[in-house]
Amino acid sequence: MKKITILLVVTIFLFSGLVVFAANEPPKEGGMLPDIKLSVPNSPEEKTYLGLKGNGSFTIPQIKANVVIIEIFSMYCPYCQKEAPIVNELYNAIEKNPDLKGKIKIIGIGAGNTPFEVDTFKKTYDIPFPLFPDEDFSIHKVCGEVRTPFFIVIKINKKGTHQVIYSELGTIKNAEDFLKLIRKRSGLK
Amino acid sequence: MHKKRIARLILIIGIISIVSFITTDQCLSEMFKDYIYQPGTLKPLDSMPKLKIGDQAPDFTLPSISGEKISLSQHLGKKNVVISFVPAAWTPVCSDQWPGYNLVKNIFDKYDAILLGITVDNIPTLYAWTFPMGKLWFPVLSDFWPHGAVAERYGVLRSNGVSERALFVIDKKGIIRYIDVHNINKRPRLEDLVEELEKLK
């Protein structure tokens, strides 16, 4: 009887540990994004950029694009502050290129940031792409509680399915090189 | 008997592992990744309030990492003052809190306010800790010796010698207008502070 109890206890703990671990993994390249729901932005420009309509929530693969670059950041993170101009440069490089404009979109998710804090970050660095608050860390949690900045890139297929083609901690270093890498991995000409 | 002990051990390990998973690590910045001591979730508050809104803010003079001594009274009649106590250098949450304030000098300027950052650490520790944050626009003050004396006078010294995570807003007359002795494990929302600054206008 005791043996069974011990076995049961061990099994439960191992299993619960496993579940927690599984939930805490950052998205893997080749895999899929966890279930993330974001609020459709109020601003008409941002709606147009993302190809969304109405109100309510949306999931990232619903964004009208072939490739979506997701930056998990925080207004409070010094490296994210340093990264901001580089990501703006990336945005501009995409928008200036007729082959890429409309095909690659960027969004930011502010881990633990309130709407006001996200907005402060946006204004400070003049960030042209949409940023979303994640005040209660819920998105951050399903993304494996990564450190910041963390970049995830997904490729959206014609059928609406998607796969992660980049998932890494830290700076993208150089906008041009990063864009080359993303074009190569996504097959976007 | 032996099995019982094993079962108990497993139970304890299990509980510890679950508890350690529950605590959220809010110090996200890659910059501080290996340097931050993880104390786990702490008792949210561990001090008795000594001041209330409407009180005259106790004056103090403390050394800053730039070398000069800073007094509260030198700003009297000129600027509103926000005091940000953070528990200690190299701890989570606060390692991110000041870099955030560093971004919003314009907000403080808008409300004719300055910020004084205070911890109970000594100057070399504060210097090393704040160095990678880049140039901070606000003074960083050391309440190290006599240990935590200012924190004590403001009623925010915890029983283990670090301070609470607390914000005080003091108007130009030196009157305390806002006190937020925050849950030490959480970062105060920026908009809450801004709302209080707005009320000073």
C-alpha cells in the first residue's frame, strides 16, 4: 500500500513538473506559436497595417502577412531601449522595399507593461508598428517567460497554418542582416 | 519507517519545486540575467508606516554616486520631488524599475518634478549596479550609513535591513502628497505615479 502511495506521489509530481516545463518552453523553430490572443488596435492605421477589422481579439496568424516578426520587450528593459532604433530601422527597410512591404509585419508585446507604459515606449522611440500590452504577464508566461528582448518570427502559409522560423533571445544586431536571414528562412523573394 | 521518510522527502521536494515555479521572475531584462540574486517571493510589506499624506517630509542629506551630497531641502520651493525607494541593488523588479524612469524624464519635467532614487546600499555597489543602466538623469542616493536611517524615518525600512519598494511624492512646500508603499514583489504602474503628479498642478 505504502509503495503504491509513494509511486503515486512521485508520478503526480513528475507529471505536474512536466506540465509546468512544457508550458514554460519558448516557441521552437519549426513549431507553432502558443495560443496568444491580442486586442484589435483602436487606431485605424494600425488596423490597416495588420489587415484587421472590427474590435475584439485576434491571433497573430490572422495578421495579413506572409511573415510576422514579434518582439517581446519591456519599457523597463535597458537592452530593449537600445534595441528600439534597430527595430525601427528594420521596419523602414521592409516598408521601403516594394517586394517586402505588406508581406512582412512587425508587432511588439510589452511583457508586464501597462497600456500607458507601452504607449510611453512607443512615443519615446517613435515606433511605427503596433505594440500590445501584456500587463499580467499572461502572454509572457505562455511564451516560456523569456528574457527581453526576445524575437519570434513566424511564416504564415496560404492555408492559414504557420510555423516558427526564428525564436531567439537578444538583439537582432543589424537590421539588414536580420532581414536577409528572415527572407532566406521564409523563402520570401 | 524508511519508506515513510522517503515519501515525506518526495512530498517536500515536490512542494518546493511547485512553489518555485509559481513565483514570477519579473526581472526580464537580458542585461542583468546572471547578476540578479533571486530571493523568491517576499512578504509584500514588512514595516510600519510612520508618515501620512499631509505631513511635512523629513529632510535628509545623502551621498550620491556622482559624488555630491543631495538634500531634500535644496529642492524646496523649486521642484516637486518624487522619492523612489527600491529594496536593494541586484534584486529583481527594481533592477528594471529605474531604467524605466530613466526613459521618462520628459514626464517628470512636465510636472516640474525631480526624482531621487534611494537604496540602503553603499556607493560602490550602487555605482556598479546602475552603471549598465546607462546615464541616469536622476541622482542615485546611498542610505547605507547610518544604515537605512532615511528609510527608517520614512517608515519603509524592513526588518532585514532593506527598504520597501516605495514612492513618495512631495510638493514644492515639502508636504507629502502621495505615498505608495508597494508590494515589494511588484513594480508600481507608471500611470499611477503620473496621475498623482497631475494632481500637483
